[in-house]
Amino acid sequence: MKQDYPGTSRWVATICFSAFSTILALILTAGLSVVQAQTYTMGSGVAVDGATVMTCSGTFFDSGGEFGDYSSNEDTEVTFCADNGGQIRFSFQEFQVERQGGGGPGGGGGVTTNCFDRFFLYDGTSTIGTTVLLNGVCSNGALPSDFTSTTGCLHVRFTSDGPQNRDGWEIDISCTAPLGPNDYVM
């Protein structure tokens, strides 16, 4: 014998729809909450010529971004400063800037100053009165050392000529912890 409960099907449908909506919302929210690291591209976005970027994380690319070559005839500067009161650190993951004397991408040789295109790195906020860490270097894949500021900021200048461009650079950005009141620098 079949028992009929008036309004039961509507009640069951409402509960099922509500459960489905909640699950769908959780799935969509989980998908949207994936955090992506900040990327900075030389000469665009917040890293435009002359900008100061306050950060302690992310990846800094040449003007070609993650997958392209840098542009011809560039002369661009940008400063990165630690936003936590510590020191900012650059860790080179890729570095291909056009050399003189051949050696296309992947060619031999280390980091040199015999360049057509030049990458400069300064410990400070400008090219004037600061310590030069990299003075117009280029490479076909050899990576410069990692650099940690002593001033809280690293300043980059990049120049390129016209005919040939390379992959450029990919630099991971991080910061040291700020010194506490009882910390000493030796």
C-alpha cells in the first residue's frame, strides 16, 4: 500500500536543490581562492619606467614577460623595496641578455660586461650614489649570484639595442625578516 505524504516531493526537491547549491558554491569558491604569485613585468603594470614597487614576493620578468623576448631599444628603470621592513632579495632563475661576439641563446660563456644589451643592478633606489651590484652585464644562460639589499631596495636599469633580443630574465623576489630591537648586524 502506497502512502502519500502531501507536499513531500516539494520538500525533498527544496532540500536537494539547497544541498546542490551549497556544494556548487563551495566548489566555485575553492577554485577562486587559489592564490597566484604576483608577477612584475619590466616597463608595464606597476613596474613602469621610474616606478617603485613595494613587495616581498613574486616574480620579476623582462618586458617580454614569462614567455617572450624583451623589446628593442629599451632604457627602463624600476625599483623594488621590501614592504616588511627587511631586506629585499633577488634570486635569478633565468638570465639571457644579448652578448657581443656571438653566442646566441644557449651559447657559451658566463656573465660578462661584453654586451650589446645591458642589465644593471644597484643596492638602493637609483643609479646615483648607490652600490653597483651588476654593472651592465649580459649572459647566454649563466645566472648571476643572488643579491640581498642592504638598503631595503634594489634598483634595476635595463638597456637594449635594436637588432636582436633574448629571453631576458626571471627573478624570484623575497625578503629577509626585519631586525628586531635585540638583533645585531655584524
